[in-house]
Amino acid sequence: MDPFSAEGELLNLHNYFHQGQYQEVIDFDTAGLSPENALPARVLSLRAQIALGQAEDVIADVEGESEPDLAAVCALAELAAGNESKALKIAEKLAQESADNSTVQVLAGTVLQAGGNSEEALALLSQHQGNLEAVALIVQIHLQQNRTNLAIKEVQAARRWAQDSLLVNLAESWVGLRVGGEKYQQAFYVFEELAQAASTSSIQSLVSQAVAEIHLGRLEEAEAALQQALAKDPKSAEVIANSAVLNIIAGKDATELISALSTTAPEHHYLQDLQEKSDVFDKAATKYSAKVKA
């Protein structure tokens, strides 16, 4: 196979993955790929399986593998399977021994961030050499830390050397949702184009569109997008969480959705944030007591 054609095929595989077309990634014919591209293709296929809820199958598939790339996949699969302590142990070991590996940077970085080790994740990711997935994850971490200025700088730097990349466009859109104003509409256009580029709208693209629509005040359109996403996967934690947020904004009862999220993903960050705010309110309320006159 022409090496340039092989590179193009691998790029298509990456785009399928980041568009949320996970089944297309799994079904992709990798027989013609060079040995150099075979491992990255396998890693993407395994990650797609994890995204589709097949973490246990992936763990069994990579058991006994010595490649750092596959060990990093194992860490991600263990995390998805609910074995956070085991996942962190693998990720920390990889961060010490294979920090220059691009797959390790992204997947171990993801596990470290999920385990609350943001600075360790950033230290690992910062060692990347032109790895756009690492850039995208760094942007996500900065946004979670409410360090929007650093996220903006990261996107601007990446834009200089990867101007037309899908991941850079996505990262810029995530930042745009945080910055607000006219950036909301720009972000919506990116998410809409992403959905149109795919053969079928993925849950990921539908949720992204819905979030942009919410920011733009188009609640009916946001609800339509989330209903499509729910039809594809009624148990998707992100769809349920964003549906709950939409209901609250629209003045509707979100109790049933929050209950469903508690069952589906009890450790979801939305629930944790909700509990933290409830605790703060209860603590503040104790400072005031009703004064009843006899």
C-alpha cells in the first residue's frame, strides 16, 4: 500500500473515533495497514470498544501484553470497568517508565485526571511532541480547573501548527463555550458540521450541539438533540446529565433524570457538584435560625 494512502487511512480512523463513530472504528479494515500503523489502529479499535461499554472484553484482550500502548489501553479499560485504584497504579507506572510514548501520554493522562491527579496528568501530557490528543486533553483539564486563560493559550499555540485539525477545532469550541458571547454560535457551527460529516449523528455530537443550543437560549432545539441522543443510548450518563440541566433551566422537574443518573453513574461529576452545593447551602442555613415569638 502507498505509505501516503496508509497515513490517510489512519487519519480517517482517528476522525471516526473523534466524531464518536465508534462502531465504524471497530469495523474498519486494517489488513492493508503497515506494521507501523497497525498498532495505533488497534489501540483506536480497543478505545472504541471501551467507549461502547466493552471494557471487560478489552481487559481480556490486552492481558499479558507488554507494549506500553496496550498497557495504557488496559489502564483506561480498568478505569471504565470501575477499577480506579488498579487503573491509577498502571497509569502511574507508565508515566514513570514510558512518558515519551504518545498513547501513554493521552490514556494514562486521562486516568490520572479521572483520579484527581491533575498536576501529574498535565506534567505527563506536557511532554508531547505534536500530539493533538494531548493538546485536547490539556485544554479539557484547564477548563475543568477554571483556568480558561491557559486553555485559550493552548489552543492558540496548537492553531499555529495544526490549523485545520478536527481536534483543534473541537478544543477551540470547548473554550468558546466557556468564553461565551459570539463564541457560542461559532462552537455550534463546529458541532453541527461534525455531525453532518458523520454518516449518522453520534451521541457525542448531539450532546455538544445541545450544550451550544442551551447557551444560545434555543431550548427546544437542545431538547430535540438530547431526545435523539437518548433514543440512541437511554443510559448515557452525559445525555442524562445534560437533559437534567436543560429541564432545570426550562423550569421543568428534573428529579427523575437525576435519579436515573444516580443509578447509571453514581460518581458523575454533575452529581458530585450538586452534592457539594447542597452541603454548602445546608452549612450556610445552620447559621440562621427562625425566631419565633412566644
